[in-house]
Amino acid sequence: MQWIWAGVAIAAAFIVGAAASRVVRGRFNKGGGKLADFAGAAASMTMSLFIVAGLLVALGVIRAESLEELRDDAIRYFPRALSALIVVILGGVMGTLVSTGVRQSIGSTMGRAGEQIPSVIKAIVSAFAAILAASQLGIDTTVINIVVAACVFGLALAFALVVGFGSRPVATEVACGRAIRRMIAPGDVVSSDHLGGTVVAMHATAVEVVCDGQIALIPNSTFTESDFAVTRLLADDEA
């Protein structure tokens, strides 16, 4: 007889939960906008709550003392769950702070790739927080730690390669700039088959030249890879 009542409780939970989830979905859809986006999640949560309630009633009908054991286990487990929740919240806050700082530091210097870096960093921090939360709950996280460590190592290596290969042209221009500083200086007139003008300034990666009233930035490597002539103007005291 107890099994029959338990089955009735579970069936009733499914029926009432389905009806309640449809009502909740309709309410959210009527709200429109962002509420409509959460309609499915709210309906699923409502259905799940009713099913859990039905299962608890069925458990109480079949074995009443199990509810007391479940209550005691929940009381003992609550501090761990609370600690895990605190870790997850702090992890989310730290991830947001770190990603915001990285986004402000990078700005638009790395283009589209730079826009994804803060999100990746936030995800990594959140993943570490989730692992710590799982350990607080008493879950064995050895395999998860290995997988996450491998993923972080792979991402770090990929980032290092991207930055390394991406900075090679800049490093080349800086090195060429050091070489040509011994040959030209601001005020000199440079000319070659492809360029010409008066040197205005020497930048880290380019030479600023004025030609016919227009300013041009010529990469330093241009002067090391092609022939050019330098007309050095005499100082006023030497004129």
C-alpha cells in the first residue's frame, strides 16, 4: 500500500509540476524582453522543484525515518555548501576585477584577440574557484586538477606564441632603429628611389619625414634594406 501512495505522490508531482511550469513559462513570455529569455530556465526550475517535492513525499511514505536522516545529513552538509558558495562568489568577483584590469591595460592594442583575453582570464579564475568549491564539498578533484592544469598550460603556451610571433616585426623595427641612429639624425635630408624628405624625428619603429609639406612615417627597416643618400645640414655655428 505504501508503494502505491508513493507512486501517486510522484505522479501528482509530475502532473502539477508540468502545469505549474507552463504557467510560469507563460508569465515570463508575457513579460517580453529579457524576461522571455529566462522563460525556459524558470519553467525547468519549477518542474524540478515539484519533482523533488514529490520524491521527498514518496520517500517519507515508504520510509519516514529516511527524512530524518536526510535532514541530519543536510544540516551537517550545510557548512560545506556555504563555504563552497562563498568560494564561488569570491571567485566570480576576483575574475571580474582581474579581467577588467586586463581589459583596461590592453585596450585596443591587440585588436580582436585582445578583446577575448579578459574573458578567457575570467573563465580561468572562475574554473579555479569551482575546483576549490568542489574540494570544499568533499569531491575528489584530482582528475579535474590535471585537466585544468593542462588547459591552462596550453592556453599560456598559445598566448606566449601569439605574443612572440606578433612582436617579431616590432622587435625588428626597433633593432633597425638602433642601427640607423648612427647614420641619420633629425634635420638630415634623406633620399632614395622610393622616398625622400627631411627627417623630423626618430621614433622607436619608424622615422618621421616631411616631404612636400606632408608627414610620413617610414619603417626603420626600409633604411636597412635599401640604399639611400643622406644630406647632413651644417650647424649654424659651422655655416
